[in-house]
Amino acid sequence: MLAFFLLHNESIAMNFETSELTQQVAATARDFAQQHIKPYVMQWDETQEFPLSVFKEMGKLGLMGVLVPEKYGGAGLSYFEYVTIIQEISKVCGSIGLSLAAHNSLCIGHLLAFANEEQKQKYLPKLATAEWIGAWGLTEANTGSDAGNMKTTAVKDGNDWILNGTKNWITHGKTGDIAVVIARTGEPRAKDNATAFVVEKGTPGFSGGRKENKLGMRASETAEMIFDNCRIPDANRLGEVGNGFKQSLKVLDGGRISIAALSLGIAKGAYEAAVRYSKERHQFDQPISNFQGISFKLADMATEIMAAELLTLQACDLKIRGEAMTKQAAMAKYYASEVAVKTSNEAVQVFGGYGYTKDFPVEKYYRDSKLCTIGEGTSEIQKLVISREILRG
Ligand SMILES: Cc1cc2nc3c(=O)[nH]c(=O)nc-3n(C[C@H](O)[C@H](O)[C@H](O)COP(=O)(O)OP(=O)(O)OC[C@H]3O[C@@H](n4cnc5c(N)ncnc54)[C@H](O)[C@@H]3O)c2cc1C
């Protein structure tokens, strides 16, 4: 089915048929999640363990280099397959979905877009196979939404750069084997004052710091990265000096599609659990799904998930065609993440008291979903991006 959207003179044609390839990829990710993730979800959640071995296994299946061309050892798939994989994994565990997204679309996404050929050959094959786990560091303790005001500096010294500062809230900040790091190379608040670099684990002066103890997404490692007179060669610089922040905004456009997919996975998981339970649970001698108060919740969930999915597919479609999609990616991320929070909240309600316990999966969907309205730009920042794009035209 080919559909056309017309809004504010923008015409977008989209084909909603799922290709055979996408279906095969979905089945692979679904089987993997059932076999290697589902049995351990609550154990990892309780202990906050980052299950490195699972990522190594996903590397064997191509899930850690979904978008990496085959010539660099990746799966060479498109954003359609990528969001499908993130959804299938996140239906079972949001933490694994989040780490998969940070590795694939932030770290690898930055390298795919801005690394030179030599850098791609050096880093992508190791990342695509999960021999190396990737991190991406933009945020600092005092500069989250206002990331352009970062304090971490990189100062040129001969043919090297010396990095000083601390990045916070970094997915794989301790475990990551390499990190793309954005540091200030110009004056504070000046235009084009940041540059992106690759920093490898083991480089003197680079260490992982405190690991966060989180509400949800507890099996995804979130930690500080500390740079103390960390010397790296100019060969590790990604793109031009001064382009780092602009590069980050482009990387985040793609990253936000993956957070939309993560949100969709969580929302679908919570919705499916709620539908099942509402048919099994009896009160007043009948299934609770007979009560309109419950069935209307399911109707709202299904409708909003569908709308979020269409927004996500639209952003994917534009990304694959190489067209501008800053607004559409922000819309997809904003809407899908809010839907994930609302759906998982309502799923807990459908489960009643049982939903409030760790014996059923919905309390975890509820805790995990909240990250989606915060990471890679809060909902407020998405509205800022969307309104700026609307008013620009
Ligand atoms: C689990 C997790 C994983 C993460 N992974 C990474 C990672 O891998 N790499 C990385 O670089 N970062 C990462 N982050 C950081 C994340 O991107 C930031 O937390 C996020 O951008 C928000 O920044 P902040 O936490 O400093 O909030 P703040 O910017 O302090 O925002 C606080 C509140 O103020 C609001 N606000 C701020 N500015 C405005 C404004 N102009 N208008 C309206 N409201 C505003 C915000 O919406 C929010 O509600 C991660 C965060 C978490 C929690």
C-alpha cells in the first residue's frame, strides 16, 4: 500500500509493506531475544549487570553492525531493518535495546557519517562484530540539554590533542572499548567551538568513572568518562576542527529514530502483556477485558502505538532517501517516547496490584520507558527542535 501525506505543503510517499528481508531480520532478533535475553531480564535488572556476553553473541548475528556496509564487516542493512531489530529486542528488554541503539546509531553512526576511510577501516570491523563496544560522549554534568556549553577541552599540542574534563551519563562509559568524544576546541559559547575525536580504552589519562544507579534501563551501563591530560593523535580527529557539535546534531537525528524504535518496542511489549492479561483475569465473574474501562485503554494504546510507528517509519524513509529529517526524527522520538510512558503506565493499571510487583513484566516496562522521554534530548527539547523547524519555513 502506497500512502501520501500532505501537511504544510510537504508531500511524503511511503510504502508500508514490510519486505521479506525485514520480516526475516525481525524473526532473527525475536528468536535471539526469547532465547538469550528473556530468561535473564529480571536478574540483570536487579543486579544492574551489563551483560557483555549477550552483546558479543549479537555481534555474531550482525546485530551490532546493522548499518555498517558489508565491506567493513557489517550487516549492510537499512534503517527499516535497524528499527525493526531495536523494537524486537526492546519488547523483551529495554536496557539491551538502549545499549544496542547507543552502539549502532551513536558511536557507529558518528563514524559512518564523519570518519575518513582509514578510520572506518580501523574501527568499523571491530565494532560491527562486537569485538569492541562503542560509546558516544557529548553530555556533561552541567550541560545536558545545553550540550554546546561543554567544559571538556581538547588543546592542540604538536601533532596531538590533550583532552581534559568529564563526560557524564555515557552509555558504556566504563565498558566501551572506544568512544567518540566531543570536546571544546574553541572559546566557550563561540561558534564552531567543538571537535569530535575517537578515544580508545587504555589510552593513558582516559578512564571510566562512577556508574549510575538508575530507576530503569538498569542493565544498560551508564557511567562517567574521565579525561585527565589524555593525549591522542590528530589521526583520531573526526572531520574538521570546529565541526564537532554540528556533527553531533546530525548523529542525534539518526539516534532519535532509534529511541523512537526503543519506545515502540517497550510500548508494544507492555500493550501485548496488557491484552493477554485482560483476557485471563476475571473479576465479577468475567474477564476484565469485558469492562469498557479496560477495553478503551487497550484501544487507546493500539491507536497511539500505530501513530507512533507511522511517524517512526516516515523518519526512517526520509533518512534512507538522504533527505532532511530533523523535524520528523524529533516528532517520532517525542511522540513515541510519550506513548511508551503512557502505555506502560496504563498496562500497570490493567494488571492492578499484580502490575505493581516484579512477578509480572509491566512494572519494568514502566520504569524503562521513562528514559525514552529524556535520553538523546528531552521531550521539551524535541518540541524546541520541532517548533524551530516549523517556524523556519
Ligand atoms: C540512561 C541514560 C543514558 C544516556 N546516554 C548518553 C550517552 O550515551 N551519551 C551522551 O552524550 N548522553 C547520554 N545521556 C544524557 C542525556 O542525553 C541527557 O540526560 C539529556 O540530554 C538531558 O540532559 P540533562 O539530564 O542534563 O537535563 P537538563 O538539560 O538539566 O534538563 C532538565 C529539565 O529542564 C528542561 N529543559 C532544559 N532546557 C530547556 C529549554 N531550553 N526549554 C525547555 N525545557 C528545558 C529539560 O527538558 C528537563 O525537563 C544519557 C542519559 C541517561 C539518563
